[in-house]
Amino acid sequence: MIHFTHPSGITYQFIPPESHRDCLDARAYQYFFDSYTLNHQGYFKEAFVLLEKAIHIPGGICDPNFRALLYQCKATTLYNQGLYKEALKTAELAREIPSFSQPLVQFDLQILKVNIYRKLKMYEDALSKAEQCIENQLSLPFLGQGKNFSN
């Protein structure tokens, strides 16, 4: 079994593939892991290409939370390249995924949107989104359970 923990605290795991569908999912995970590494090394364009491959895997990604995480990473990669409007559109795509329920990825998307609005000099939208983040943070499931959000 392979485990990967995203900085938002989400741990993804998968079992080595047995079926064709599983092989495609495993390939998408590998693209994600590789893009994540490239992104943190500053190779944003290369990371973007791998994220596009993962998002557009034949048959699509079955897990809506993983699909949302891919879009969140794609939006972050676009943001890191200074492509703020494209990053905002991609972040919106992530939030529209049916059955997407991962609170930490939702929170990361909200923070990303605050930063995008600031870069686009849309300060009222940034303030509004920041206030939403504070309200939503209070309802995250790990608060009050001894876990530090900044980790």
C-alpha cells in the first residue's frame, strides 16, 4: 500500500493495481506525486503538465476528493506562475465537483482564492473570502482535538 500526505493533512493511500481501472488510478496518483515534487522544486510548468495528465486520465478520476485535490494543486501551480485568473477559474472547478467533501481541501481552496483576489487587487472580495475562511475554520472537524492546523 502506498501512502501520501498532502500538507493540508489529507492522507491518500492506494493498493497496487489489479484491474485496468486501478492501473489508470495508480497512474493518476503517480502523476500527482511527481507534480507535487516538481511544484515544490519550482518546476511549475512541468508540474502543470503532469497534473493535466492526471486530471484527464481516460475514464476520469473516480474519487471526487482526489479529483478536487488535483484541481486545487493545478490552481496553486497556476497561481505560482502568476496566472491568477486561470487559477481562480480552476479553483472554482474544484469546488463544483459533485460529492466533494474534504474540508481541508475546501479550506485550502478558500485561502488560495483570498490570495488570488489580493493579487488581482480585488480587496473587498479578498476580505469577504477571508471572513468566510475564519468562519469555516471554526467548524473544521479537527479543532478541539489537540491537532495543530498549521502543521
